Amino acid sequence: MSATLFTNARLIDPEAGTDTPGSLLVEGGRITGRDVAAPGAETVDCGGKCLAPGIVDIGVKVCEPGERHKESYRSAGRAAAAGGVTTMVTRPDTLPVIDTPEVLEFVHRRANDATPVHVRPMAALTKGSEGREMTEIGFLLDAGAVAFSDCDRVVTNTKVFSRALTYARSLGALVVAHPQEPGLSAGAAVTSGKFATLRGLPAVSPMAERMGLDRDIALLEMTGAKYHADQITTARALPALERAKANGLDITAGVSIHHLTLNEFDVADYRTFFKVKPPLRSEDDRLAVIEAVKTGLIDVISSMHTPQDEESKRLPFEEAASGAVALETLLPAAMRLYQAGLLDLPTLFRAMALNPAKRLGLDTGRLSAGAPADLVLFDPDKPFVMDRYTLQSKSKNTPFDGARMQGRVLGTWVDGERVFG
């Protein structure tokens, strides 16, 4: 049994909420102890840098099948390893949509062949993500789906959505939804307000998110399903989320790293790399959701990695495709919150590793004995200038291109095997 001892490390433990010096022993792909002697073990000197559980990233888009020119499992896997992401939870909004066991089997085969990290795929909630007829949730669960989502295509038919939630509940399946009132948000490129008016761009009110969440919460009360809101990005939606949790509903919520570190003013020069869905919000909203992460009201931080090719982005702002790549920038962007004193490292890794793993029933995301040795070693203070052409992703649509950042991944391990660094 191979053994590796990580010495001279700053251990970031999201489960205990601690940031302490120490060592970590890994044997047979699992963590077996801390601060123990291990004669004969291979030693990795961490040089006083941070050793944390590998990131579990919910909502990664890999463009296979259908659009491999944007992102393949091979390129996404390299990007994940370089970014300290040890588990990618992939979205089903591909071409074709992942809505049958056969397409899901293809995804499993490609992921196993091409990626050095774990891949846990989601499947579509309705056939073709068209919101008319639910998928074979039971068969897709058996084929390995970890959750069900139509991504940003909101199921507008409440009868179809409530039936899908009821059926998912009977099987213990998690439904991931995008809280948004689609009528209000149709065609929107930015968040409404004085700035949007000055820029002359089509906008959506933050209330569209609140209205979408209110509807979903009402259906949760009716069905008792397990539900995860993929992105809560506005202060207006937080009281509803808080009430739903206080009332005992099985609900969790996430937020993208872009909504935590950027705001509506970043689109000032009409740079389409800043066009994401939902659109970037006000500074007040950004600070409100950071506070919600700090208190645990928002459970998960994710990259919402959405590759788009140059042709999709080199268009007028309102016509350009939404989305940004973020597998490699998730950690350094999160370090902005740490460097600003807004969130500490255990809180960040609670949201990036422990909570998503717990929500999906995975045993990773922690440093406790018996957990898989999915680990990231990083320097939170290492400065660099982001150059999008150095990214491992096939698509280079990052809003952080040219930005001064801090935080470099030094090594990534999956089941005790080094996959980066």
C-alpha cells in the first residue's frame, strides 16, 4: 500500500472550521491520519503552503457531445486539475441534451477515458430540456446521474415541474433549478438600474430571481423534494431562502464565483467576457451574497464554467453568448475574497468542497480520516497576471483576462495520485 506524508502544511479543514499547521498521511488513496510518524512514506514538503480538500464544482459545462470545439472532457479535465478541482459535476445542456441512459453512458466512458479528475454527471429533468415531459429519472439514477436539471431553461409549466419534483422525491433524487422568472428575464443582457439605462442595454430586474425562487419554494412545500438553487445572486432573494430553510424545506443554494467577485460596472466597456447568466449584479447585491456565504445561508460556491468560442463572444453585447470559463480561475478569484478579509479559507472551502460533496452524497470535501485523498496544495498569496491564452480550456472566455490576481495551485491529488504540479 503506497503511503504519502504531506509535511509542513497549513491544513485548511472546512469540517472543523480550522486553519492550522500540521501534516497529513495518505495511504491507499485515502487520508489515514494527521501529525503521525510514517517511516518509509513518500514525503511531500508543502513549504508552509495551504493543503485543502479538492474543490467539488457543481455546474461545469463540458461541451461533449456536440460542441467539442468549445470544450472536451480532455481539456476540461486538464483545466480542473490545474485549478484544484478534483470533482466536476457536469451539466446536461449539451447537444444532444443528456436525457437518456445511453447518452449518460457515453459521458461516463468519455470522462473515464479522458479526465484525471472525478466526473459526476447531472441529467436533464425534462426530455430535451423542453419542459414538457419528465425524463426517466429512475433509469438515469441507475446509470449514474447525481442530480437532475434543465439548467437555465426554466420549466415554466408548473404541473410538469411539480410532477417531476414529486417523482424525484420518491426516488430521493436531487433537483437543481435556475430561479428566474423567464418572462421578465427574456432577452436581458444586464441587471436593470441607472447604469443599464445609461448603457442602453436590455435589462432584467433582480425581482425576476426572487419571483422564480418564490415559485419554486411553493412547489417544494407541496412536494417535499430535494432542491438546489444553482445561483442566488440578489439581496432580494435571500429572505425567501432564509424562510424556506427555517421552515424545514430540503433546500440549498449556490452562487457563482463571478457574482461574488464582479459587479454590474464591469460591463462598462461592453466587454462580452463579462456577460454571464444571470447578469452581474449591483455592488450591494454582491456584498449581500458574500455575507450569505459567510453565514451559511448560501451553501455552495461554483465556477459555473461555461465555455464559448470566439465567434459566440465577438458580437454586440446583447447578441453575444452568455457564460465564462472558470475551472482554473475559481480558486484565485476566491482568494480575492480572502485577501479582502471578507471570507476566511475554511469558510471558502466549506462552500467549494465540503457542502457540495455533502449535498451530492459524496464522501470527499474533507480532511478527516477515511476520506478520499482528493487534495489541493496552493499558495494563497502568489501574485500573477491572468493571461487567458495560458488556460487549459479550449475556450478562453474569462472575464479575468489581464487581471492582477493572487493564489496559485501548486499541486492536485485525486485518490492520492498527483494529477497536477
